[in-house]
Amino acid sequence: MSVIEVVAGCLVYAIGCTLQGVLGFGANLLAVPILALINPDFVPGPVLLINPLLSGFFTFRERGNTDKYGLTWTLVGRLPGIALAVVALSVVTEERIGVLFGSLLLFAIALKVSGLKFERSQKNLMLGGCVSGFMGTAVGVGGPPIALLYHDVSGSILRATLSPYFLIGTVISVSALALTGNFDSGDLLISIYLLPSVFIGMAISGPLRKTLDHKWITPGVYLLSGTAAITLLIRSLF
């Protein structure tokens, strides 16, 4: 990985981390498809390895408004999704990994922009957790299925619930991938390269939470990540 790729990747991830601090999600939704275009080695391992640090900070900062019922059942549902992702990564050939990434990323974006609304029943929470677990473990983007379930809550509740979900869920995903041999020392090194991005996002997202207009930020995230996902998919197919 070249110095230019590292710098570009850190810049993209810093923007993503800032967005996550403002919206409650979005770091990987924005960054992963762009990082995969810069260099496929950025995903999914390095971003998954570094995510608990980011989510841990936001969990501490946003504590007090967590929906504990929803958090519990989404995490229960996440477990079979993680198992399915580990199997998928084991059977998909290296040449088709880009196709898997691009397809799942487009599905994630489609879910978020669909406007669908779901009741936060136990069944839906578990199903959302399962889909999130699969997508989060396979490509590092697991936020949209959970965000759909919390379409009608305030930003403080959304951030306070999604942050511990990502913290606990990503640790489980990372552990499962490590146990099945899907990580190596290269993933750890690249995650260290991304560390400054996390600290930048932590530092500047706090003051921006009440000043940035979510109405134009969110569509912008979808547009950028969708364009990158389509480009990645086309490049992988041809």
C-alpha cells in the first residue's frame, strides 16, 4: 500500500468518523466503498478492527438515552448473521469479493433510502440484527438495517443505541473472523494507519452535532457511497 493510498484512506475515514459522531451511523457506509476503490486491503478487516474504538468513545459520550430492550434483541439477532457472513467469506473466491462488497453496499444504501418503516417488535429487532450482522461482518457496513428500526426516534436516542450496538457487535464480528482465519497482521497494520482518522472524528463531531443540517448530510452520504459502490461493482465485474 502506497503512502498516497494511506493518506487518501485516512482522509476518507476521518470524514466518515465525523459523520458517525453527528448522525449516529455513517462512518463505514460512506467510507467502505471509497476505501475499497482506493485499495481493497482497507476492508473489511481494518475498519472492523478499529470500529470498537470509535464506537466505544461515542457510547461513553452518548450514554443515558440507550434503548436497552432494542439493543438486547438486535445483538441476539446479530449472532446468526455473523455466522452466515463467515461462511460467505469462506466460499466466495478472491476474484468475486469485490462483487460481494459492491452488491451488499448497494443493498445497504437501498435499505436506508427506501423509506420503509418497521415496528420495533422483538421479531423485527432480531431480524434487523441478523441482516446487520451479516452485512457488518462481510463488508463492514451494518448500520442501515438497525437505523431503519429507529426511524422515529430523536438523534440522542439513535446515537446512544447504535453506538453500543456497534461496539459490542463489532467485537463479536472481529472475534469470529479472527477465529476462522480471516484476519492477518496486515489488517492490524492498516488499522493502525487509520487511527488518526478516528481521533479527528471524535474531536470535531461533538461541536458539529447541533450545527450541521442532517437533511442535506444524509442524502450526500448516500450519493457518495452509492456512486463508489456502483463503481466498485462495475470494476469487479469487468
